[in-house]
Amino acid sequence: MKFRAILPAVTLAILVLVAASPLVAQAQESLKVQKLADGVWAAEAAKGANVGWFLLGDGVVAVDSGGDAAMAKDILKQIAETTGNKPVRLLIMTHAHADHSSGARAFVAAGARILCQESIAGQMLAFVTQPTNDPNDPLSGKASIRPVVESISERSIMVDGIHNAQVYYLGAAHSAGDLVVYLSGDKILFSGDLALNGRQPFMQSPDVDPAGWERSLQSLSRVPVDKLVPGHGDIGPTAGIQDSLAYVSRVNALAKKFVDSGTRDDMLDAMIRAPENAIPNVPLSDAHIANLKAAVKAVRDKAAKKATTPAAAAPPAPTPAK
């Protein structure tokens, strides 16, 4: 496992955007908060993806940052109110899509470090170090703050005697840099966009890996989870793990079928709409059709890459003893 800190250097922007969703609990109109266990909270934000936070040591670890800086400030306010003003030490990004990451600058301004998967560390660093002339930007006038982005390749485990927080990278899936956070003592899983409750997975990211996504969900389905904090949808129910797995698996099977049968692009729409290719309880929506086309492209791209990658040389045979 690699775990390293990356200090400011680059300028880039963060991309991609997914949809948000509604829920029920208490708190402000813009943020509906649920207490999931002692020292653990989650909330649906009015703008952006679901978020969460938990106590660790003398501070707070947050998971995702809201859809913009204003939303992030509301999240930070709720964190302060629910934790007795404990400082946010760390912000874990489940991935770099804008509905999860756009509030990160507000967390940095509040003193948090960022933890993400190493493949998106450059994007996150570029985003939080961008210079600004906007007086409303959270980092405006705070030139003394030097943001730190920490990256992991596979996993990180943080314990304080109360919470055991396990951060895992299960491989490229919804995006190239998906992380999940598992609180093993409370059996609470923050799944990012790998698993959604009552929502159709979004499989159209430029860096999506549908086969990797299926493998990741298969792994998560073996984890004991009492409460799920999905990227979107109701907080609490755990059905989203199996529901998302069933959908992604069926889309992958259809994509492979279309590729193996040599279906041309101009025939894909007709094949997808054919009754024998319907997925039970899944409407034939534009989003579903786009997901299938994206999965077909991913299968073709992987096959093309495999065909052009030289086979690894066989290891040398052992030298016979003399």
C-alpha cells in the first residue's frame, strides 16, 4: 500500500457531474442530517451528493464535501453543531466528480487535509490550489493556507479506540479513483457512487470501468453492513448494494453479448430496445440506453487495448543445480 502527502504544485479543474436526490430527517432545509451511531452522522445535501462525518481522535473525519462552496459551508456548520465544534481534520473524497468534490475548498479553508485515491490526487490538488479573485471563495484572502492532499493506492486504516475507519480502493469502477469508507465497529458503509439506494447507477463517466464496478460490488456484498450511506438516495437502507450489483451485472452481460455478436453502433439502439434485452423493472430510459452504450464502448476499448499490449515475457526457467 502506498500512502503519501502531495503538496501544492499544479493547476487543473475537476470534472464530471452526476445528479442529486431527496431524503427525510432534521436540520436546515439545505441539509437533512441523520445520526447513524454514536459519533457518526450522514446527510443529504440540497446540492450535490450525500455526505457524512464521524469523530476520530480529537477531531472529525468528513466524507465528501457537497456540490458547491455554499453547500460545504452549511455542512461544516452542521458538523460543528453535531460534534461540539470539534475541528475537521480530514476530508475523504470518494471520487472527483463535481457533486462530491466541489465543496472541498471550504474544508481546506477550515483546516482539513484531503484524502483521495492516488489516481485523482493531481486533480484534487489542482482544484484546491487554484488562485482566486472571487471574494466569496472560501480560500479568498487565505494565502497562508497550504493545502495538503494525501493519497492512498489500496487502503488506509484509522483507529482511535472507538472508531475503526477503513478506507478502501477496490479498483476502477464508477470512476478511476473510487474510495469506500467502512466503519467496522458500527457496520456503516459510505459507498460513494458505487452503490445507490433507489437510483440507477451512472455508467457514463469517461473513466468508468463497468467490469471493475461489478467486481467492487461483489466484494462489498460480502461485507456486513447495517447502514449504508450511498452517494445518492435514502441513507440507511442497505438494499442499494445488491440492487446496484444486479443492474451493473445485467448491463455488463448485455454489453458483452452485443460486442461478441458484432453489433454495429448503428444497430445498438434497436438491440437495446428489443424485448429479449429488457431488464426487469428497469425503464427503457435515455439514461439506461446511454449506460448500455457506455458499457459496450468500455468492453470494446478493453479488448482493443488487450490486443495491442505485448504479452509479458515468460519468467526465466530455474537454473539446474550443478
